[in-house]
Amino acid sequence: MKADNKDFTSENTELEQLDAIGRVAWAWDRFGEDLVVSTSFGLQSAVMLHLVSKVNKEIPIIFVDTGYLFPETYQYAETLCEKLGIRSKTFSAGLSQTYQEIRFGKLWEQGAEGMERYNLMNKVEPMQRALKELNAKGWLSGLRRGQSKSRAERTYIEAQNGTVKIYPILDWDERTIYEYLPANDLPYHPLEGQGYDSLGDWHSTKKLSEASS
């Protein structure tokens, strides 16, 4: 199955009829060793990683580490991988965080242009490199429709970055996510309940109370 110029209407209809783990299994059946999953080890990451581990623990797990994540996120990554018996593959920018700050300053304090440069260097390029190095043809992601208005019309499968991207939990809501964690004895992120609705880099992640003030 190739991503270029592909109409995924029939595949989307098929995936719509499956449950989340069925969608992961569907992707594994079609892509095998060319299937990867990406994770941020954020608040809800345990769900996708648990689903993937139930299908095949050897599916490569891409973790893009900006070097600016919360210490608790690194702790959570270790805890979750040990719990599920999986290992992630870490990809980072070619320049260290110290060198970046010496050369460019704190890009996240330099407006939209600075953030764009920061994201390209620390997130986009490492992810593109990961997909290339792992020869990824299929890419599992935990994106959900309910996370934002821009995602509300997403389909379960689409072409992206030269790969076929599949969203097994696209139709899950917040309640389903948070019922799944205790039901499957999965650990919560250490910062769960601290007022964040998502977690990224410490310098640009705000609590809900801070974002609305």
C-alpha cells in the first residue's frame, strides 16, 4: 500500500467498523516490519502504546526528544516502557540544546518565526529522519478528533510525509481514554491532575489556568 496519490475511502470505511486494537492489527497485517508508532509520552500516551504492545511489542516506537521536556515525562517514559515490555527509539536534533541557545538564543521567546524555526529543528526534522531511518511505510498515531476543531473531520487513514498514517483511537473521547487507563492497570503521567490538558516542552506548556488568564 503506497501513500502517493492513493484514495483511502474503502480503507477508511473498513477501519471505521473496527475497534481500536483491531485498527492496530489491521495496520500490522498490511505493513508488518514497515509499521511504526510515534509517541510523546504525554498525558494520554499510555493508551496507544498499550494497544500496540498487545498486537506486537516489536513495532518500532519513535520518541522525538527535544531535550526540553518535563523531567516527569522522562520518568514516565521509563516507567511505561518497563510496564509494557517495550523500548522506544529516541531521535533528537543534530544540534544540542546548549549549542542551539548559544547560536540562536531562546527561539521560543522569539515570536512565531522563532517557534517555527525551533519546531523545524527539534521536532519536524528528527521525525522525518526517524521515518526515513526506520523505512516507515505505515505510521500509527494517537491523534483524536476531539482534541481540536481542526481534527474533527479527520479520517482513520491518510497520506502524510510519504507514509500511510493511521489513527486507531480517532473516535475516542476523553472519558474513554481515562476509563481505559485504570481498566488496564496503566500508570498515569506524574503531572496528571496538575492542571495541564496536554504536555510538551516545559518552556511552552501552560496550565489551563495560565492559558486563560
